Amino acid sequence: MRITISKNSLPLTLLTLLAALLASGFSHASGQARPPVPEEDTQIWNDIVAAVALGKEVDFNLFNTLRGGRDVTHLIDRRVGAGFSFRAGKYLKQPSDFLTLASWFLNISTRPVEGRKGNETRLHFNATLRYLFKKIAVSDRNQFEHRIRFPQSTTRYRNRFQIEYPARLSDRQFGVFTSDEVFYDWSVDDFVRNRFVAGVTRRFNKHFTGDLYYMRQNDSRSRPGDLHVIGVAYRIRFL
């Protein structure tokens, strides 16, 4: 049996075939579920803080952060910001002890997984107490951050306890440090995150200091929230 298509019915036939192909394509695409967001990731963090001294106790700070994730194959996080810090050491009993008050903002763009983007602005305020016991420096940082984002803005409290110990290697000044930080999120009324950090720091000169560290993050809410991170932080100070 032979099927013939007349000239008058040709456009209608082509439109019918095209509609069938499109419907098949849409059906196939809708049937493909997005891959699940992983709970764990391996990342690299790079931070630069440039401080401009406005006086003996006040600094103006600029921040820049780049983070690589998805098992260190993509740029997933970009942060820029600015703020001020005030060192109130003279109000404490020992000259080696000090209180630092700081406030700044960050603009953050994220792409944690393929097809998912995030943008937010954060407002930070923290107070850090640091005490020196012989050679061991102990600090406690209390930080509040307000996250302005869509569809809901949230506020978190963060507490970080850190221990630092100076060391020398080949006549060069080094230090080792470890810290643990917990996050409390008022939007869910719960402690949602913990970060453990261990690393080394080196002061190259009075203007430049660098840190190399490993961080383990556990998070019960974010995805990915459980992270293995190798981080590098540079601090540049202009007197």
C-alpha cells in the first residue's frame, strides 16, 4: 500500500510531524530528573584581606574570596566586601591582650551545583577577645551576621574559639593554630553548623602574613554542607 501526500496537505503534515517531535522532546526532558544535590564536597578557599591603617587603633578593610568546589572543578563562590575594625587593647589590663570590634558587609554570589545560583548581602558585626598566656594565644570571637537574600532574610550567631602557638623553623617565624566554630541560626532555632580548623601561619614581614589550613565542616541544613576544605588566607596591611 502506498501513501500519497497532496501538495495542499504538505504544510499541515509537516506541522503535525514537528509538533510530534517537540512533544517527544519535552516528554523526554521532563522525564529526566535533576541529579540530587550532594551532601558532601571537597573545596579550595582563597581569601585576601587588605587592611589600611587609619590610625593606631582603626583599620579600613577590603575583602575578596574565591572558592572552588564540586570536587575542586568549578568556581562556586565569589565574595567581595569592605568594613572597619577597632582594636581596643589599651582598655584591658595586659598590653598583650586586646579586644577587637569589627563591622563589614559582603556581597556573595554562589553556584554550589549545576543549575542553581544564589546571591545575597551579609552584614557582620563581631567582638574578639584575645589573651596571651606565656606563648599561647587564646581568642574567642562572637559574631552576628544578617543575611539579606530571597525569599527570606535570616540572622546567625557564630562563636569561634581559637588557640595559637608560635614556632620557628629554619630561623623563620611560623605559628600553628586550631579553632572550632559553631553556628546558631534563628530562622530554625537550632545549631546548624560546626567548623574545625587546623593550620599554620607565617609572617613574611610587617605588611604580609599568610595562612595555610585544613577545615572540616559539618552542616545539618545546607547542601552540600559537609565539606573538606584546603584554604589559603593572605593578610596585607598598609601602615
